[in-house]
Amino acid sequence: MQKLKLEELGLLPLSASQLNRFITERPVWLMKKFWNLKTAYNINMLRGHTLEWGVEQKLKGKFQNLRHTIDQKGKIINHPVLQYYDKLVRDNDFVGEKVTKLRIGLPEMVNAATQKLNEYGKLISAQDWLKFNVDVEIDGTQYKIPFTGRTDFFMESKDGVRTLVDTKCTSKMPSNASYGNKLQQVLYQRATNFSTDLLYVGWGVVSEKPRVIGPKIKVIPIENDPKVMLRIQQTIIAMEKLLRISSDRDVLRQIIIPNPDDFMSWNDDETYRLRKEIWGW
């Protein structure tokens, strides 16, 4: 059996985030894999980490006898979830209006997400790592491609129904799950044979009359769509075929050209700096 270029270059195991990056941000994929780009956390990611941490603590009964301070407007101002967020912000040197804005409502969002997760039943585990293989045929040869990925919450109902629930902090409730989120959850279904749900958690206007602002929750179940699995296999083949053309990073730099208008790809200083170093603009 021919050794894969992915293996020769040390790019295995793969992950859902790697596939998504190859599909939507190929220049960034190239920079991470061949220029060792290390991207810093952004403030939205820190908010998401805070939510997951707080929900896990509550599901494990850590906040049962919690004392916290409420201001004159009824807002929680002293809470372990806020303290955790503030420490992440300090450790990563974040400042500005957005830091303060994303702090608002975090304890209430944690409470709402925990309440929704409790409807699934009991917590089996949290923040687990999965290791599994995906079968892919490349040029007539069948390969088992190793994958790794992290799950958020593994829940079990009284009837023994097991569900992986992945939490997503968002400013706007989606009508449907994004392709990237579907890709990840379909992979996890493939690995575990459990159902998977996306739990979107946000903060905003809950009702207009009367106007109420509070935590917003939405659950989107992910079906085991064979079309998504087919696209996953096609993406792995595309990665391997590209690397067979050349594994020289300077050749790949000439094949893959960034889009400077793709703001989300260049919204941190190091990624932008390295893009200018590699492509000159």
C-alpha cells in the first residue's frame, strides 16, 4: 500500500477543524501546516470557553451553594463565571468595548444552557477527546484515515438514549446549522453511533412587548447525512492529491492564493503579518 503524503508530512491525524479550514481558508491551512502559524485566541473564543466551563461546573454540582452579588438593576456582578472570563481576558491581553459587551449575561447564559442540558438526562462526561478512523478510497486503494476531535457534553436519558451536545456561543441565532458544524457532528456520529445536537446560546432580546433582554437558546439536531460524509471523503482526497502535486511549501504558495477581502481569515495580527511575509501583500 502506498504511503500517504498526509502521513509522510506528519499531517495525521486529521480533525474537523482542519477539513473546514482546507475548504474555506486554504491559505490559512497552508500557513498552519507549512509555516507553523500559531493563531491566538480571539475574544469570541474566550467567551465560548467560559460558557463551556461554567456549564460543566454546574452540571457537576459545583455552584450549588454559590454566593454572588447583584447590583441595583438586578444584574449579577460577582460570579465564578465572570471571574473565569476576566482571567482569560487578562491572560490574553484583551481590552476594549467588545470585551465588556461579551461579558454581559454570561452567568445567565450558563444557567439557561445548563437547564437545557439537564433535559437530556444525566452528564456522562464533558470535554472528551475522540480517536477514530474514516475510510477513504484513493486511486483504488482503501485507507483508514485517523481523526481526532473533542466533544463538549455527553448526556444520557433515563431510557438510555445517549447524545453528544456541542455548545455554540452566538450573537445571532441561526435558522440552520452551518456546513462546518454539520461536518464536525457527522464525523462524531460516525465515531460513536450516538446522536448529536448543536446547542446555540446567546444574549439578546427575548421578547418585544414587553421588551425583555436575556439568554437565548436553540437546539438543532444533526442528522447523519450521507452527503456530508461523501464531502468529507472528497475533501481528504483533495488534500492528498494536492500534496502529491507538490509538498514543497514554496510551490504550494504559488498554487494557493489568499483573498485579502476575507476579513475572518486575517482578523488577528500574526496571521495578517505572516500573509504579508509569504505572499508580499
